[in-house]
Amino acid sequence: MPTTLITNGTVVNADAAIRADVLVRDGRIVALGEPMDAGVADQVVDATGLLVLPGGVDAHTHLEYPVDGFSTHTADDFHTGTVSAACGGTTTVIDFVKKEPDRSLYDTYLRRRDVAAGKAVIDVGLHAIVPPRAAQPDVLDDLRRLVAEGATSWKFFMAYPGQMVADDELLDGFELARELDVLPMVHAENGHMVAREVRRLVERGRTAESFHLRAHGHDSEAEAVHRAVVLADTVGTPLYVVHVSSAAAADEISRARAAGSRVWGETCPQYLVVAYEDYADLGERAAAYVCSPPIRERANQAGLWRMLVTGALSTVATDHAGFCLHQPDDLPPQKMRSPGYFPKVPNGVPGVEDRLMVLWQAGVASGLIDPCRFVDLVATRPAKLFGLFPRKGTVAVGADADLVVWDPAADHVITAAGSHTRTDYNIYEGMRVTGRPVHVFSRGEHLVDGGGLRLDTPGRGTFLTRHLPYLG
């Protein structure tokens, strides 16, 4: 691997931005600071007028993720999904393990780890999804074993039949997480409220794709966030709330943090820049926008941005779960499997390649957040919360050389045709952004050069055995 010098750039970390050269050797950052002689390196990247950022950490993706009783899965596998991530400036993803019907959670985790390691182009970690006790009575035993395998975060569903855990199971899981210093995560929607509204809509014949929003009310999300925080506080564990879509739910997190609760909230670009009004009149094609929690009304966005600016929301991930509108050759029908009937539309939208560009345009270029806050949201804070810092999420001596040379003035239009995901549409189609990655390095290897893909070898990424979360 060549020694690389990135020179004349401005290094942006979560706490400061400084003019500095960065020297990379054997996959790590070995020097950072005053201008260095080009003779120290085999390769020199001139970053004049550009920013040098830590590679993005997307803590919420679903690659080759099974749905519909494992009868199909998301369109991107660990190769295409991580290629797409790298092209957008993300150098680490943390995906999810859902227990397979014929395996324990522990055995499923080990199998999925091997699949990811054999295909990924960038580094990959895994969260464990805790199944209901009815699906695996001894699941708490598996969770204890999984900590040693690097699963230091566990996700609990508060919605979806077959995945939703009861409150007593949440309490048991939270207590074990506290004992083992693991960070529990919740998908916070009141599953009973959602199921009740779905039933009512179907009975009234209101089944068009756009009615999905009506089934997932703001109140169902806010109630679940409030309940999860109370249960976590009761047993004394920290808590991470994934994909916060409602300003009302974000308000619950804000109030809890102000009262001293150790709770962190994640939101996603689709909730910040895409709105119900964008797909309400698209008919069957509104299936492209169906995800849970839903992409809500435009009036909701200001509240989410306020919470990002004030710090009540701590990270921006993607919940990347791409499904095709048109049937791929090697998969059963996906988004359009049952046109006009929203309960059968698989939930999820793509976005792993677009996350940094969309947030930079909507947040930094607009003046809502500065570049340091941007880095904290997309790299540093998720690396800390999920046991990867300071190896990931910072430009510092000793850290992995996961680096993005970013051109804040580059003009780019996001399109499905120009992306690397297998999903055949893009919810940001036609969005003009200012700012994009021009060079991407993963552990010192040059994956993206001049904005174009340079290296996409399956399996070059490593599996990340994560340590305990840093909650400071």
C-alpha cells in the first residue's frame, strides 16, 4: 500500500477545523500538521481549496436484509451497498442482524458476519436485533455471548407483528444492556396504534400507497419514544432512538435530555428534505417513498432541523433499505408487488450514497450548521456511540486512514442513473447539491479518485468487532 500525503487542505473534525497536511502509511494516519515534504510519500493528493473529513459512519443500513418472512430481501447486497456508500463518502456502515427462522440469533449473527466480510468494500459492523421471547426463549443468553463478538448495541422493535417486543421484554433487555454496558436501540412506534389505524384504513378502502402516512401518526411515534425513555430510566440504561421522523418525537427526546436522561436520537436525510407533499399525488409510484416511520409533512421538517441544531438529535444515518420499483431479474417483485395496497409495500428507501451530499446542501450550504457539526453528525458521534472511536470518526494520528477529500464548491445533481445502488429510483432525483467527495480513502486505500470509483474489490473491507460505547 503506498504512503499517501494529502496536502494543502483544511482538516475538519467535530471540534475544530485547521489547515494541516495528513500523512498516511500502512492504513493509519501517522502525521498531521505543518506542511510536509512531498518526498515522504509515494502518492500526493493536492487538497488546495478542499476539506479533509473523517470518513462517514452510517450506523443504520439494511443490506441484503430479509423481509416478508425471508422470502425476499433488499436490493443491495454487502458489495453493491458498500460501493454505493464509498462513492458518497461513507467508509463504515453498521448493519443489522435479524434472527433467521432455523437459527439462533447468535448463529445468525456469525453467518451474517461472514457474508458481510466476504463482500464488503468498506468496513462493516453489525447490530443485533432482539427477537420477541416467543421466537427464541433463551435470547438473553445469546446476547451475552454476542458482546464478545463485537455486538455492543442491540435493537428492539416496538412495532411490527412478529418483531415487536412487549414492555416486560424491553425491561429485561434494558437491564441486561445496563449490566453489560451495551447501548440499546429502539424502533419507536406504538405497534398497537399503527396496527389499529391500518385496520381502519383498510376497512374504509383507503389503501392507496400514500395512506401509509396516515397509519403511522406522530402520536404513535412520540408515545413510543416517551415510553422507551421511561423504561430505560427505570433500569438506568442509556438509550438510542433510531430514525426519528416526527418533531413531536424529537421533542420527547429533547425534554428527556434536559431532565438528565441519557438518550440519543438519530434522524435521516429523507425526513429533513423530502415531504409527504412530494409523493401524495403519485398514485402507485408513491410506493417508492414508503418507509417506517413515514416521510412526513413538510411542516414537520422545521422541528427536526431545530433539534439537529440544538443537539437534541445527535446523529444522521440513512436507514438505507432499497427496494426496486420494477422487478429485478434475480428478485421477486418488490415495491410494486401489490399496487394500490399500502400494507403490502415493503418498507424502506435508499440513500447511503446521498447522505453526506444531501445533509451538506441542506444543512451546511444553507447556513443551519457548520462543517464541524456536520462531521459530528455523520461520523464522530456515531463512531463514539457505537464503539468505534477513535479508530473511526476523526482525523487524528493513530486513527484509521478513512478520509474524504471534500469539495465544498462542487456542483452535482443527484440521479438514480448516476448512483451505484441497485435500487432503480432515487427519492432525491434531480436535487442539485453544492459539495461532494472527490477522493475517498478506506484504511489508506484510494477507493474514489476525482469522484470516480477506483477500487471495488469484494471483501477488502474488514469486519469491526466494536468495543463498548463512549457516551461522553
